[in-house]
Amino acid sequence: MNATVASPKVVNLTPRAVEEVRSLLTLAENAGKHMRFYVEQGGCSGMQYGMIFDESRADDLVADNDGVTVLVDAISADFLRGTVVDFSDELTGGGFKITNPNAKQSCGCGKSFEA
């Protein structure tokens, strides 16, 4: 594996997001994996965010967020650099919230953006 330690971090997790990811990492199906953030074409604004638990791959950018390892592939890093991920457990509108300084425009659902 030729992963690169990202400095500065491509994606930053708030303390609430770190707590939620740590909780999800305790599930058996996520054992030994890390949080991966990526972008792909799609959504109502052209690009959409994705998050999965995954193993690290060659050429990933890797960063530690208070003990949570975050993986980002090199292509997604260009779109995500400086992004902050928060978590809300509100009944309505809860979940992971992404604030991306590179997004020219975001859709109302917060899951897609225009680069």
C-alpha cells in the first residue's frame, strides 16, 4: 500500500461526527475498516457525496481525526479539500452534514453539489 498521509487533512470531522463514526465502527461488518469519503458524478447538482466503510487502497490520502482514520482517493481530494463533516441526531434532517468550501452550489438535500 502506498497511501499518503494528508497534510492538511482533506476532510475534517467535528467531534459529533467522530463520535458517530466510532460507534459505527463497532459494528461487526465494519471491523478493521476506515471511513472513506468520495465524490462521484450524479445527484441533482452534477456531483454527489459518498461515504462508506472501506479498507485503505494504494494512493489514498489518509488522515487521523481524533483516532478515526479517514480515507480519500486522489481524484475526490480535489473536490473535498477543506470539507467539514458534522453529525446531527435530530429526528428530522438528522445524519451527516457536509460543508464543502469548493461547492459553487449545493442542492437542498445537501447530498449533491456543483463543482
